[in-house]
Amino acid sequence: MGRGGPRSSAGKAISSRNAVRHGVLAAIPVVPGLERQEDWEAHRAGVLASLSPEGHIESVLAERVALQLWRLHRVARYEALTIVTAQETVEKDVTDKRRRWRLDDPSPAAQLERTANDLRQQQEQLRCLHQLSALADDAPLSAADADLLMRSVEEVAQQTDRNDISIPFIPSGAAIDDYPDWTAGKLRWVLTAWATLEGRGFADLVTTALKEAAAQLQFLEKELAKQAAQAAQEKGECAAQVERAQRERLLLSEPAMERVARYEAHLSRELYKAMHELEALQERRQGRPAPLARLDVTGVPDMPKLRNELPA
């Protein structure tokens, strides 16, 4: 049996690159978790196919070209991902900054939500007061509705509160707030006793509570409209600041931009050097003259400041 291995020139050229493919350069370019080995292999294969190196030295130089191009692509990905990351935090950064301006004051949106909740509660309070006189004595009332109605009276009572009332149907030692079996008749009895302690009639007490609840409702409606306008203005100002911040973050920061530009220039110099050396070897191998020296202008000029210092 004869010895194995490629016999054609093309096969021998491919075989000669096996050591390089599985050597140091094969694994170094790939960042685990961020880049894929198969992508590097496809990129590398494409570069080698384009450059068609022959022999070990040409293969090493072609591998170096593939490596520098891969690293240059990584620089472009880094720039894009850095900008995307900066964009992701724009809204939070602007919101946090505006909140620091207000110190401990709640935002207009939070004030609006709180007032809207107060308004809903006031509407419910007014509804319960309107319905109380029309309910039959045995009509059940929830503990929440009973508490809401008693709070309405407390807001207009001048001398007493619910705990001053001796209520016969509540067990001795039990708190009025914990009583669960309310009916419309029981609550009217409590309010009548309460009115007596205040030196007024039941109807007068409930009417006063109704007027106060209606006035408070009107105030909250005006307050809600004012806060809605403030929240809309705040939202517009915040949106404008977010838009400005997004435009400002379309580029890297000056330090990052300069660092990326210098690194990219370094990789470009290494890329051109490897390509020129490979071209020279290929020219000589094919019997054509190759220049002994090349001039590559790949340096990075001093970068002007981005603000007010750009050249005319």
C-alpha cells in the first residue's frame, strides 16, 4: 500500500496549511460566548480562497490577513454595540436626571395618578351619601361603604368622632371599625346619634357632608385637569431631552472614539503589511519583479476636539 496524502499541487498547498489551521491562529481570534468558531472558520476559508497562498510562508501571511480583517470587523461590532448600549439607557438616564432636579418631589405623572385615585374615592363617597337615604333599613352595607360614610361625616363634624358614640348592637369592647354586619338602618342610627352629639339633626349632618363631598370633588376635578396638563408638559420635555440625548449618543465618546481609531489604525497597518508581503512573495514566485520597499500612509493624525475645535 502506497503512502497516503495529496499528490496534486493544489492538494499539497491545502495540506501544507493544515498545521496553521489547527495551530495557534485557529482558536485565538474567537471570543467565547460572543463569537462563533464556525464564523471564524468560514471567514478564514474565504480569505484564503481569495488570496490563494502557496507554501508555508504565504499561508502564514494569508492567515495574518484573515486575522487582522476579523479583528477589524470586531472593532466595527464593538462600535455598533457600544452605541446600542448607550441608546438603551437614554430614557432612564434622562428620567433620573430630571428626578434629581426635583429632589424629593413626586413626578407630575405620580401626582396625577395620586389625584386620580383621590377623585375616584371622592366620587364613591358622594355616591354612597346620595344613596343612604333611599336604602331600606335592612339593606346590607359593606364595612368599606360604612367606613366611607362615617369618614364623610367626620370631615364635617366639629366636636366628635365615631368613637364617641355608644352603639348598642356592637359587642362591648369591640371596635366600631371591626364591626362586619352593617345595614343601612344601623348606619342611620349611628349617624343620628352622632348628629345629636353635635347638636344638630340627622338631615342637616348628612346634607353638610354632601356639600363638603361635592366641593371636594369639584376641587379634585380642577386639580386633576391642572396636573394632567403638567404631566403632558413634563412628558413632552422629557421626550425632547431623550431625543437630544439619543442624537448625542450616535457617536462614541471622545476618549472611546480616539481609542478605537488608534486601535483600528494599528490593525490596518498590520493588515496592509501582511498583504504587501504576501503580494511580494507571490510576485517573485511567479517570476515577476516585486518592489523592495513600499510606502503605506496609515497613521492617525491628531484628532481635533469635537466641540468648537474642528478645522475650518
